[in-house]
Amino acid sequence: MTLFSRTYRAPQLFRIWDMFFCEGVKVLFRLALVILRETLEIGSSDIVTRAHKCDNPMDLIALIKQTAKNLPFDVLLIKMDKLPLTDIDLAQACGQARQQLNSELNTTNNRKKLSRSQTNKHK
């Protein structure tokens, strides 16, 4: 429930929460995607250039927050409404993310096992 609470004032935040309760988690993804897209693709050239030059994750997060605060809230809502994101799209994206995380977890576990077996051989 605290997502975006430090970015928007109470009336705007209450509107986001209202949409969340009516439409579900899809609203939060739309909001986040619009803000990211503004930061990384279609925002002012200065912001987009700075975003692509960021080498520090914290600088990028600060830039995304700045974009969210500077984007007029009514424009944000219009862009969210126009963003074609269905429940099926969301389920597919979650499935893909889950597969990627499982793959990375398996790779990490395999590396740990290999490292342990090599350590045990040297003893």
C-alpha cells in the first residue's frame, strides 16, 4: 500500500489506491511502466540521455522518481489508460519472469555445488 506514497501527494495517491482496489495490481504495473517509459524512451531528451548514461542504480532510481514527480498526474492517467496491458499480458510476463528467476537460481545453485565439490577434492 505504500508504493508511490513518497512520490505523490495524498489526493493523487488516493486516486491510485482507488484504481488499485477497483482494477487490481494491473494498475500498479501500468503506472510503473508509464513512468519507466517516460524516463527511458519518450521523455525529454535530457532525461532520456541521463537515464541511458547512468552507471549507478541509485542514480537511475532517483531519475525515475524525478520523472514521476515532474509528469503531470492527469497526463500520467491518460497514458496509463492508453497502455494496452491485459490480464493475459500480465500473467504471461509473470510467467516469463518466474522462469528467468528459476533459471538463474538453478545456475547459482549449480555453481555452488561445483565449487563445493572442487573444494572437497582439494582436501
